[in-house]
Amino acid sequence: MFALTSCLHPAQLWLVERDVPDDIPNNMPIEATELRSLPEEIDFSRRFMPDELTTFYFTPAYSTLNDAQRLRYNQLNALYFNEQTMFFEKTLARNVLGHFLARPMPGELKAGLQQFLDEEEKHTAMFQRLNRQCAPEFYARHDFYFIHVPPVAARMLDGISKCPQWFPFLLWLMHLQEERALFYGKAFLNSADSLEPHFVAVQRKHLADEIGHVRWDEALLDWVWPKASPLLRRINVQMLAWMMSEYFTTPKRTALRIMAALVKEFPALQPRYPEYCRQLRELGNNLVYRRSLYSPENVPITFKRFDAWPEFRLIVRAMPGYVPQGEQGR
């Protein structure tokens, strides 16, 4: 882990040191051979992730599934969870970090970002292997089965992610996802005894690296965001709010694809499929669900940073879990 002292102002440094969650050790021990020492076969009798991190768990219809159906829904959702991690690391991190690495910046920050990028590449390969091992019929030819990005949208995202100086909301999006990964990783470890060992092992490794990534996200934000004009910052917060509403806080396309895959494996569920889809869509109006996605419990560092910039009051509607400082209890 590189220190940040040479590239941060002292007022920024104390924020980084203070805001890293105290209950996550800085040097989490990881056995280098842990993944290689696991049994070769995936244990499909176990859940792949904590149920409470899945989407359908929040619907009334979830309780109507039998044990086998809940287990398989959990496993399908975990495959998507791995896809989402790969998508961010391949689509955003590679372009955004690559942009800054190609430009002058303090040497220690550049070295840290290079380490960040190298680790993201390793994570992508790790999740890719696990998904292929679990579902070769889904992933033999492609990395994404549940995530579908239309070609036009893919080109747009590729274009803006190569220009993060004009679209610094991408840095906030990366920070949100990296910090939430810490919370999710801890949830996996807290349930490790009941989860499939390969999924626990990759999350343990991912969590160990994400601790550093959150710090480098903060350093990069401190390098870029204050230099943006107030108008550019405001426009970017509006773009972030739209993206969160469209893709991250309201179940839409991917949630329905996961349910369709479950129904395909359990044809007896077909008559209820329209009802399942309706209940998933209704979660977009469920504040309990939406607040669970991004909250002071799972992204406290990001929310504290929002409080430092008045333009982030624009994001409350898209992220109801965020309550600006001074408005709590209203």
C-alpha cells in the first residue's frame, strides 16, 4: 500500500486516515494459495452470497419460493453480482485510471493508481474464472450474461470514461461502488460458514484490495473535483443522479433477466412470472429497499464527502439513503 502523504494536502490526509472504517484491518491476511487449495468442484448445495444482498429478497413474493428455488435464485444473483464487479472494473477503471496515468501528476499518486489498475485487472480475471466455473453455459463465450448494454450506450460510456476531466461524476461512481464493495465483502465474510467456499475466497481477496482502492479513489477525487468549475460540478452531479436512478437504485432490466433465468429452470413458476416482475419493478418506490442500496451504513465515506459540496443536495431524490448534514431528523 502506498502512502498518500506526498500527494494530499494535510487537510485531505486526515480525512482519508479518519474515514477508513475502523473494523476493517489495513493488512488483512490473505493466504496466497487459498483459491488453489479449495476443492475443485463448486458446492451447489450452498448459497453463493448473503440472501439480504439480493433484490427479490425485498419482495413479498420471495417468501413463496421453496428452498430449492431460493437457493438457485441466490446463486444466479451472485453470478450477476460478479458480472457487475467485472463491468465496473473493465469499463470504468481501465479507461478512467488510464486517462490519469497518461498525464502528469504527483509520482506517488501515479504509482498508487497503477497498483489500483493492476489489481482491478486481476479481480476481473478472478471473477471471470469463477463465473465460468459455475456456469460455463452462460460464460463460455462472453463475460456478461445478465448485463446487457446496448451498443450505442456502450460507445457513449466508453467515450465519456476516456474524458473523466469533463465527466468527473465517474470518479464519484467508482468511489460509491468501491466503498460499497467493502460493506458487501464484510457481509460475505460474516456469513462465510454457510456460503460456498469459492465465493468467500474471492470476496476475501477482493475486500483486501478494495481497502486501498477506496483510499486512492479519495486521493483522485481530491485531485480532480476541486479544480472543476461550480457549473461543471453541478452538471456532473445531475448526471450521477440520473445514472443512479436509471441503473443502480431501481430494479429494471437485469433484475428481470435473473428472474427469467430462475423461471426457466423451474417451469412451475411460469404462471407467477408476471407478478414477480411487477413486484420487482415496484421496489423502485420502496424506500426501505432503495435506502438499503446506498446508506450511511454501507457508503459512509462517500456520504461525508457529499456533505462537503453543496451541489450534492441535488442527488437526494436519486439516492434517498443520503440525508445531507443538518437535515437528519427532519
